[in-house]
Amino acid sequence: MRKLMLAVGGSLFLVAPVSQADVVGLGASVSYWDSDLSGQAATNSDVVDVENDLNLDSDTNANASLYLEHPVPLLPNIRLNYTLVEQSGRGNVGLAGFDGVTGEVQSDLDLEQLDLTLYYEVLDNWINLDLGLTARDFSGELIVREQPIGVPASQTSVDAVIPMGYLAARFDLPLTGVSVGAEGNFISFDGDSLHDFNAYGQYEISLIQFRAGYRQMSIDYEDGNDRLDVEVGGPFVSAGVSF
């Protein structure tokens, strides 16, 4: 961990929870996110456009979440969420180059994050509202290699554990199993910012939940001489169970 941003204080936890689960609840889901990438990466004074120069395309998106809710007053509920985005492509950085690499290049970008969220259920009926804090273990690495493979490569990387605000809202249509909602994590501090939001429609039958929606993640983060300023966005579908 090279940098810790402490912009989100404990003010969210000053909001006293007015609703608790009646029983212990456990849920899990997995999703597929069809994401596109845009933005820039920088090392020292060199900047490259990850979409137009590197032609990065999505290869792998892994998304999974797990949550535990309980009836114990004052203690927050717990949610874990894991996201992995892997993109690769062939492009051209020209004679000006990027970090000593010039001409035709092969590039690989990995964005990985693990979230631990502590949250309260402020409302829990046909309108659901959760507020909390997230600790995000985030890492990003961009490797750019000249062609043919085997020559020295450029490596741009950021790594941090970041506190973020958490907000989730859902509106249920009674007796139908249908609902719509949105949730997100956010922080902006000292020139750095991370935002991760999604909006969805959901259908629930028995213990099974199906979701479809749109997710967008924006990362503007500097770690030493390296910087990532990228956006990842696109539709997603998910399936989950709740007990």
C-alpha cells in the first residue's frame, strides 16, 4: 500500500440506523459486465490514450459479491465485493513513444479491487436505503511492450487501500418480485477521485434474484510517477441467491 486517502470520515455512521433486519440474512451473486474502456495512462511526463493508441478491448470481467445482514442494533451489516477487469490489445504509440516504447505495441491492463463495506439499513420496506463506508483494496497495472514480444516493456501501476462512501437504494413493486435500484461508492480528495455506480432492474422469485443494468467506474488516481485516468462502463447481468 503506497497511498491512503482519508477524505471520508465517520460522519455516515453518525446517521442512526432506524431499521434492522428481523432475522439473519445471507446473500451472494455473480455477474458478467460487458465493459468498454476509455481514458489515459501516464508515467512521468509520458501520456498514452488507452483506447485510441493502445486499442484495449475487454477480455475478462469477474464480479462477485457476498453480504451478511443481522438484527443486532448499532452493529453494521457486511458486504464483500470483488471485481477484476482484464483488457488487452495491439496498437501504435508512434515515434514519440511512451516510456521508452515506440511503434507497434502489445498492451495489457489489469484492474483489480476487493471491497469491504460496512453499512446500515436506514429504510427496509418497499423503499430500501443503505448507507455506509467501503474500504477498497485497489490495484491497476498497465504493461506496454514493443513488437515483437521480448524487448523491454513499460509498466505503469497504482496500488492503494481507499476509504469510500457507500449508498444503495431500491424501490420494490409490491407483490410482483420486480424492483429497480442503484448503488455506488465514491471519493474525491486532493486531486484523486474514484466513482463506481450502477443502476439496475431486478426480478426475484423464491430465493433467486436476477439483475440487469449498467455500471460505470471512473478512476483518476496518482501513485508516485504513475497515473491512471480511465473510465470503464457498460451493461451487466447477474444472478444471485438470498436466504
